[in-house]
Amino acid sequence: MKVYRLSRTQKIPLSLEDAWSYFSSPKNLQEITPDDLKFRILTDILEDKMYSGQIINYIVTPLLNIPMRWTTEIKHVEEGVYFVDEQRFGPYALWHHKHFFKAVDGGVELMDIVDYALPLGPLGRFAHWLFVRRQLESIFRYRSQKLEQMFGTI
């Protein structure tokens, strides 16, 4: 299984506490996801903050307007520092997404590191080359632009 890595860093003019408050609420994920993915949280989220062991179910439409179910688990949370989500069921053979937060002059640095793999061996590698890599980069580019619109940049 070929494992790929996507890394992104962004600085925004929020305090560490405000950034953590925003990003640690699963309710905000839909707001920073491109509309064309038709991303929808299915789980009834009662808490404003995520927690280790939390299971979240989604519908996402990444390809050919075909909706897919995606289930992730919040594996690790260290408040104000990082959290990790992992796919339990969904379109990837592996999805391990680490979110890091660090106070910097004028705001906070956000760092995402996503390790992922596709199913189907050579066909999955071809799909990665053909469109998956570009789609993931586009999603994170959208997220970065959306965060700049919402909060500004350093």
C-alpha cells in the first residue's frame, strides 16, 4: 500500500485560544469545506468540543456526484496543542489527519499533516495521479482561502 502525505501550514491573526475554540468544534468543519463536496455531518453533535474517542459520520460527494459515507474517530486531543482524526470507514484505505496549533507573533500557526492511502492497489495509485492528489490539494487550498476571508492573515 502506497502512503501519501499532504502537509499545509497557515498563520492567522487569532489567539491560540480562539483558534482552538473554532477548530476543535466539529460543527465548524462544514463551513471550511468546499460546497461542491456536498459535505454534511450526519452525527448529532451535542458538544461544542471534540474529545478522544468521538465518532463522527459524514456524507461527502468527492467523485461523479456519488455520495459516500465517511466515518472518522477523534483519536487524540491535547487541548490547545493538537488533535488527530482517523478514518474508520470511507473512501480511503488509510486516513490519518494531524492538526497542530502554535502561538506565533501576531496570531497562531496552523499545521495539517495528512497521511493517506487509496484502496485498489495500482488502480488506486493511478486515481491518485489522475485526480485524488489534485482534489485534496484543492480542498486544502479552499480551506486556506476561506480562513483568510474569515480571519485574515499574518
